[in-house]
Amino acid sequence: MNLFYDGDNPDLLIVGMKWIVVVAVIVGCVSGVATRSQPPPTPQFAEPTPQSADPTDQKHKDADQPGQPSPEPVASRQIIATTNNDEPATTHEQNKTDRLADDLMNPITWITAVIALFACWQVIVYRQMRDHTKVVERAYIGVSHVRLTELREDSASIRMKIMNRGKTPGQVLGGNIWWSATDTPGSQLVELKKFIDVAPMLLTAEASMMCSVDVPVGKEMLATHTWWLSGEVHYEDRFGDVHEAGFGRRYDRAKNHLIFDESTRGLNYDQPMTRQERRQYLT
């Protein structure tokens, strides 16, 4: 696996750092288990000291000498040593505390902790680098330069450009273009009427595609109605993220041109598509 950042797949660095964290944790666990699995020291008992002579032999020797009083009988006692393997509760807790202190003083524990912290920091840094790279290097595709080229009695010709303003190629998946008109002052987009689909295409960086469409809106409607042109372009960047770019323009009778104003501000955007919206391109 290539862990060096090459600009094409920034996720390789994050994967490499995650593997470092996993290895560090495994090393720490193995060292802790090895420390705890060492057998306890075997207690050493002193060998019994043999007696120099049997008291009964001394008794017989004294009896052979005349004129000597007989010694009093000696009662021999056997002392049985008993052992108790049950440690007190305080001793057990002390042993646990001692083992914990030994683990904390173990250099492998500190080395493992330092490696894990360094790896986590690297993951955070390279994740931020990846997110920044996506924002800066990805494609930005949308509709621009929308203008009315010809106005007839029952229709109008509109010329517009679909352009990629990003630094990397992007794949146009599709989209829709609508128009809306109303004769009520202050009303906006009362009914969206779809009249064309955006065709799939591949746009490299700074590339564009010009297209002309006819809208079923004539001179009479434009003279009495407020008219909008709007739509969406769905595209996928080279990082695998899918976006939708919206656009909107309003027809200005005085300028005889499609303009951008406050009524179209909410129609112009670039945002990620939801999982539900992406399903139409996954089939």
C-alpha cells in the first residue's frame, strides 16, 4: 500500500494511519498480557535441622551407670506446620495495585501510548487535508450565460452554457429545466413546467457546452406576465460525490433579457444530493 500522498486518492493516508493505531493497540495488549502471565515466585522453605541424638539412647546410657538416679521420662512432641494459601483481601488489592504500577512504569506501555496518539493526530490532520482537497480540487458545474436570442409570437429561443468552473473533470448525470409565469404581481414560480432534460456529458476543467432551447412562451405572455427560467444540473466529481447545481433567471421586459435578482436568489445554489435523490442514477 502506498502511504504517500499523491493527490489522487487522499484516503490512502487515513487508511495507513488507522493501521498504525491498530498495530500500536495490539502491541500494548500483548505486552500487558505477557507481563501479567509471568508465574509468581516460588516460596523457599528452610530444610529441617536433624537432631544430634535420640533421647532414648541417652536414657539407656544413664541407666547403665550405677548410683545415678533415673532421669524423668521425656515426652516428645511433633510440631506440624500448617500453611494457609488464602491471602487476605488487603494483600490481594495490594498485589493488583503493584501490578498496575508495574504496567505504568513499563516503557512499552508509554511507547505504545505515544505511537497511538501520534497516529490519531496524523489521521485528523490528513482527514482535514482530504476534505480541503475535495473542496478546492473538485468540479463545479452549473448553468451560466443564459440569454434570450429570439422572441417569436408563440415561442422564444434561449441560449445557455453548461460550464465546469472547477479544477478537475466532472460527469454530468442529468438534470431538468423549467419555466414558470404568472400575471399576479408579487407571486413567484406558481407552477413549474418542465420542457427539457439535461443530457449526460463529461466536462473537463474549465470546459463548457453551449446549447439552444425553445421555450413555449411568446410575445403576448412576456408582455403581460412575470416569467422565470430555472433548473438543476446533477453531476459527479472525481472524488465520487454527487452534487446538484440550481440556477434561476427572471425575464426583464425593459432590458429584454433574463436577469438575476432577489426573486431568483434561492434558485442558485450548489449542494450535495441526498441518498434518496441519487437513487435515480444508481439503477
